[in-house]
Amino acid sequence: MCPNSTSTACRWDGSPRDTRPRRPLRVAATSPSRLLRTGQSGRCRACGRPIDFYQRADQRPIALHPAGLAAALVPVFCCWHLSCGIAHPHGDGSAWCRIPHAVLCPPASRRSA
């Protein structure tokens, strides 16, 4: 019996293996622009879908789905809005919002169940 050869580019479930070094999610307090750099997007380790990382107003990171959705179709507790590169929970009256990746990620929903 021959062992299966595994590819180092993918995990056992076929999701891509991220081999790039991690970057911290920090914006200097003295920066004239609070916009995040281009290196703040990636793919979920669990499901492989694209995600964008932003800082919240309290400086904690949050992973958001990259596409905007109509705010009227999304529950209020799932709505996030971006202003000057900072993610804020619902309430700015915008017609569009972003949702947390954890809402869409199947492995995350299995963990919380």
C-alpha cells in the first residue's frame, strides 16, 4: 500500500494553505490617513472565501465579507459600515453595509452550535 502524497499548497480539505507572513492590523496614531493598507485582505483559513480585515473603533480587528449588501436585507446586528478605514456597527443610515465573515463561514457556524 502506497501512502498518499500530499500537496503543500493545499490543506487536507483542499483549502489553500496561506504561506505568506502575517502582518499586524495596526494603523499608526500619527498617520494622516486612517485608511488601511492593501495587505489587509486574505482568505479564510477554514472555508477559503475572501475576507477583508478592518479595525473597529476600539482597535480590535474584524473580518468582513468583501462585498456590500443592501442594509434593508441584513439584520441590524450584522450590519457594519466603513468610515475612514474603520469598521463601525450599524446605524449610519446608509443603504449598504458589510457583514462579518463569521456569519457566512460554515466551519464557524459549526463551532458555535
